[in-house]
Amino acid sequence: MTETIGRYAENIDVPVLWHYAENDVFFPPYIVSQWFQAFKDGGGSGKLVIEPPYKSNGHKLLVADDAIPVWGKAFDEFLFEFNISQLLN
């Protein structure tokens, strides 16, 4: 998967937000960090955010209504940091 992500990054022209929780039951932080490094090494740009544990399953962080304040802040910072609105014009 790491190698595939590195190759995939060669074709991505926009910054990507990688957002996970420490207790993601499918993708632990050390794996996600390796994937993100491969993404950057492959020419990808973006930001990796690993939030503290979210409830009992961090994999649900981005789909739970009560988690919007958690990921929303990081999302807003990402949009500002990479000046996403300018990329859309």
C-alpha cells in the first residue's frame, strides 16, 4: 500500500488533507505516517493530522455529527494554510 500511495501521489496536483484519529481501528498512526511520507516522497503535497482518540472507534471521526467540531477546526486550518480557495479560481 505504501508503494502504491507513493506512485499515486505523482498524479495529484492539489494539496490533500489526511485526517485520522489515534484510535482508528483500521489504520494505526504509524501506518498512516508511513503512507503520508510515501505520498510526500512521491511528490504529493498536503497535511497529515492525527487527532487524539475519538470515542471507541476513531475510524468514524469524519462521519459522526458530534465530531464536526473536532475535524472541522483542522479542516478550516488546512483550507487557510494551503490557500485552497485560490486553487479553485
